[in-house]
Amino acid sequence: MTSNNKDVDTMLDLLFIQENGEVYRNPTEVQMSQIVLPCHANHCGELSAGQLLKWMDSTACLSGRKNTLYIVDPVHIYNFQLSIGVVGKVVNIIAKVNRAFTSSMEVGILVTCEDLYTGRQWKVCHAFVQLKQVIPRTQIEQMEYSLAAERRRMRLIHAEIITDLLSSSTAQLGECQEYEDAVSAERTRVESVELVLPPHANHQVSTFGGQIMAWMENVATIAASRLCNAHPTLRTIDMFHFRGPSHIGDRLVLKAIVNNAFKHSMEVGVCAEAYQGGEPLRHINSAFMTFEVLDSDRKPRTLPRIRPEPVDGKRRYQEAIARKKIRLDRSVCPFHALSVPWDPSNQMYLSYNNVSALKLMDTRTNWVLASEKNKVRLYTLEENHMLFFKVEMNVSVPAEQTFHLLSDLRRRKEWDRHYEECEVINQADEDDTLYRVATPSVTKGGKGQDFILLASRRKPCDARDPYLIALRSVTLPTHPPTDDYSRGEVLCAGFSIWEESSTVTKITYYNQATPGVLPYISTDIVGLSSAFYSSFSACSQFLEGLTAGHKKSHERKE
């Protein structure tokens, strides 16, 4: 079988051979395969997004059901990005629980399309579903388990980011503009009602989440069509938020309106409310969907502009701009990008990618032990013209204290001779700090280097997580390069701190060397080993010396 997508190869290769020779499969993994029939398709002969959401909901809930004794219902669907699936092809859906939290769990979903005649496969979409109420086994599961905590962190502060952007709307988002030929948002408003019947519900008489999503996608598509007078194509869903349950006999009132239209895309806000008899409406679901209109060459068409309604339209208009800015910030913060511009609106995604890149480096295999001296171990790994380093050592210091001492980069010059100066530029929040670090010249009479670094700290969510201190370069307009220093860049570096016991901690330092950093650390592995050994021996003495000093001071007070 061939594939034109590396993600497909990675995600489909879920089998793992255990030591006893048996094939291991994640116990929460569920697979579904469906042939795309004409009844599943839209006007272009492509798989309807609403039908796909039904299948995804069923697969995700069955996966979650394997991890709990209770019926599970979706709470959020986020990071939904849709490509295409065509009539006559087979859609394969794989879902598995990435991580269970106290009152919820995250299920990762990958959807691929398969041509049975050629064997070719390609990715249609991916998403993560949070379910209301697993121990990772393989390296891929460990990685997803760890990253799930970061994605949950992003969900929890997403509303705060929107609020911050709106509070500075003029500077960040611009004024609400008037266009002569704009279409009134009121013209796009859609309201439809659906009766929940037994085929729409599970055996607990709760409405299938996928059915609700399909109905919502239907009214959103109608709203988008009224703006462009064409058949729109759903591209992304910002977030499905399930606020409450629905049951057989409920009447669901589905409302949609175009919030804003940009050059090639539009955002549609859609909500679902439920009622029975004469009771008041219950808000049970909401989402924001992004649509495009494709021409005959399958290129996005230019869309008419929108004129927001006077009552509540300007708020929705500005919020749509804020969500678009967040999506753009997310797209320009890839793991491989150097020195991404930092500002408060993209801090969440920079911090996420900063920590995630460090976690991904931790899952890499084929590390080669380059040297070991006095229990300081140096590993190297060459991949795609990049050189990765890993240094491991144990110290007789509690993990939490090690974390606090190493996470303050201003103290690093006390043990690392490469840190000549270090100042705090911006304390973004409790976990993210911006530093300027200056290092000495490696040649006599040459310039030193300086770095603008984002340091992201994370405490463990449970015993299977380490403390993390992730570092990466960013750019700030307030701190441009100067003539006195050459501006350096750090793609990914940082510490992983594991608690071995109450008094012993394992410290792992990672660094992904870039061409600009290589001259500073040398390619001579013997000299490199000596430099790392010297630095981390000094680090060990620094940590253990401070700990011993604090202990003696505490004993004298007693």
C-alpha cells in the first residue's frame, strides 16, 4: 500500500511487537471503514462534512467507551481540518484515547481516504475530541499522552485569548469597516428545527453528538450559501462546544449566521437550542465553521464582504477577526520555524509548540552514546542535516527544587560559562518568560552572540509526567539585533526533570543545533563531550551546593 502523506504512515502504523512476540494494539483503539455512497455526498460528489462528523462521533465515543464503564458524550471537538473524500472511495477512521484527565478524556481521530483500485491513501482530516468521563505503552502513545495535557491547557485559556484581543480590538484587530457593496449579515441568518426521534439517539435516549453536529453543519452551509450565492465547502471547525444533553422528544432549534467574510473565507457562527413542550430553550451546543467557495479549478473564490447587523453583529464581527488571527498565529508557529515573532495574541501557540517540540525530541529513538564521564552521559543524533544532543545525569536534589532553580535563567550564569548576561524582558505569565541572553565570543576579538528566548515551564500533571523547561528563539520589535552582538537562534532546547525518588532527580538536557549555533558548540565530539561534562558537572555542584546550604540553614534555625 502506498501513501502520499507521512502523517498517514505514522498514524496507521499502530502495531507494536512486544517482547513476547505478540502484537500490541492500544486497548482503546477503534477503527471504522465506510464506503462513500451517493447518499453520503454533497453536490460535488464529495463526502458530506455532516456525514463525516457522524462517523467520527461514533468512533470517538466507542473508543472512549473502552476506557470507561459509562456512556460518553462529546464535550469539545477542536482542531478539525477537512480535505476531501470522494464517492466510491473508502473512508477509514481511527480513534484512540490519548489521555484521561480527572473528569474528561481526549480522543485523537485520524480520517483517511483509500482508493481500493490503486491502494493509494491520503489524509482527509484530523481532530481531537474531549469526552466526559490508559496507560500509554508505546513511544507514540507516550508522546500523545504528554501532548494531550498541552492541548487541554490551550482549550482552557482559549476564551481568555479572545477576551484579551477584543479588549485591545482597535490596535490588534482594526475597526469595523463599511463596504458599499457589502451583504447584510441579516440576509444570511438561518433558523431550522429538528425533532429528535429514536434513530437519532443511543440506548440511553441521548441524542448522538454526531447527529447534532450534522444538523448544525447543514444550517451553517445554508447561511454561507446565502452570502456567496454558491455551494460553499467546509474547511475548518474552530471548536464544537457541547454545553448540555439532548434527548428523544426534544425539539432542536438550530441557528446560524455569517459573522464575518474575509477575502477567501467566511466564518459562520452556529448554535443549537433544545426544548420540550412549553419549557424554555436550553443552549446545548455552539461552534464556529470556516467555509470557502471553490471555482472550476478548485481555487478559492473572492467573497463578498459582510455588513454586520447593528444589535449584536459588531461583536460577532470582531470576534471572528480575533479567531482568524488565532488560526493564523497557530499556522505560523510550526516546530521547524526559527525566531517566530512573539506577541500576547500568539503566546498560547508559541508556548504550546515550545513545550511540544521538547516532548517530541524526548520521543526520538536511535540516540548514540557519545561519551560518559562520572555519570554524565552525552548522546547525539543526526537527522535531516540537524544535530541533536542529549545530556543525562542524576543529582541528589528534590525534583521540584531542581525545577525552580533551573527555570530561572538568570541563575544559569552561576554554573554555565556560556551565559555571560541574562535579563528578563517580559514576564508574560507564571509559566512563560522572555529573556535576552548574551554569550561570549568563541574567537579572540570576535563578537559575542545574543539570543531572545522564550522559556516555558511546565509542572507535571501526574506521576507519568516530568517537569519541563523548554527554550526557543523569538523576535521582539523592542529588541532588534545590535552591532555589538551577532543575533543567534535556538530552535529547540531545554530540560526534562524526572523525580527518581524524594531526594534523587534525573536531569535530561536537550539541544537541537542549528547552523548558527554549531560554531559555538564545535563539531569535535571529543571537545564537545568535555564542554558538556564541564558545564553539567558545574550544574550538579550548583544544585547540590545550594540544597546543602539551605538544609544547613534550616537546621541552624531549628
